[in-house]
Amino acid sequence: MAELLQVQGLGIGWGAQLIQRDLNFSVQRGEILAIMGSSGCGKSTLMRHLVGLEQPRQGHVWLDGADIHQGEESELSQLRRRFGVSFQGGALWSSMSVGENLMLPLRLFASLSERAMVQIAEFKLALVGLQDCFHQAPATLSGGMIKRVAIARSLMLNPELLCLDEPDSGLDPVNAARLDQLILSLRQDLGTTVILVTHSVPSVFAVADRALFLDDRLKTMTAIDTPTQLLTHGTARVREFLQRGPGA
């Protein structure tokens, strides 16, 4: 597989606080890469840097050879539209219906008729199994449904790379497993490359081709490989995490 995203010497932090340093990895086209680690290790912060929402302290993030943090703002905006992002809480607009939430990216970045936008939104909702929810208000949805609507919205501009921040956070095991199957289906049916930020060990084994471990003590990545290889041959902390979960 060819590389889609490359991360080189990346350092991230808040103010004077260093969160992670010396991050070097790539994401292959069509793969599902899990970013895992204990709570507070910087997983979500790293994702925000990968999609251009935060400026790194040092290093680079390249999408198809283009630096997503350097260049003319118009060019960077165009580049970042190749990402789809689903945030941890869903980030749906409560004043809009589900359908209106989905159509918002099209209203901002596409020139389409109302009918065309509705058809696209209905299709994306069908992809996540919510074809009957177009007119519903977000407040009427369950937690699992909100997660799926957020994923559907992140697909509206047909992104090459889908970034999911803790999509199964707060879900019961049954709905978490359903979400894992949805992620696999999106890769299979659409060919979407996925970066999955998670602390869920079952999800890592269920969907990830490779997993990257962020060590909160060393403040850097200490492993990247298939989950099975990491369970067998990873560092002691990685093996503990995969054996016992994020509290290890």
C-alpha cells in the first residue's frame, strides 16, 4: 500500500507543557491505524494536529507530500477538506435536524441544489444504518446513534482519510461492537483510510491493521505494529495495556 499521511519529528504540547515528542510514522492508503494509550497521553491532541487544527511545536505532517501546516490559507483549507473528522462527543448542532447537520458541510463547501444535498445526506445516513433519522433532532437520539450521525457527517465531502476520536466512548459493549463493524464496512465499501483514536482494547483488535502506542511517561511513541505482534513482542507497557486495558 502507498503512504497517504506521513508524520515526521512531530512534537505537540500546550503552553509550556510537552505532551508528546519525536513522533514518526506513516498511514497507508486503505488501512485502519489505531492510536492508543492511557487517558491523558495525548491521543486526541495528536489527532487535532494530524488534521491541521493545531500547530505543532516541531516537525511536519504531510498529506500526499503536502505539509498541512505550511502554505497559503486557501491551499491549506482545500487540503484539509480531504480529511473527515468525528469528534468524541459528536459535536452535532442541537438547533438543527440530523439532516441539516449532515448538509452543513455541503452548504459551506459545495454548490449543489437542495435536492442533491438531501439525497447525499440520506445516502450517508443509510451507510451508517440511520436512513430513517433525517428529520429527527439530535436530542432524540441515543448515544450510539449520535456517534453514527457524526460519522455520517464526516463522510459528506467524501474524505480520503477519516479520523475518529474515541467513537465508542460511553457506549455499551453491544453498541461499541456495532460501531467497530461500521468502521470495517466503511473501509471495505468506500476504501476509506481510517485513523482511530481509542483506549478500547477490544476495538483495537477488532478493526486495526496496525496500532501506535503513545507512552504518557516517556512522552513519545514506543511501538507501532499489528495488535497481535504488539501483544506478543511489544514493550512491557504495551503488552500490559493490551492485556489489561487502559488502566495498566
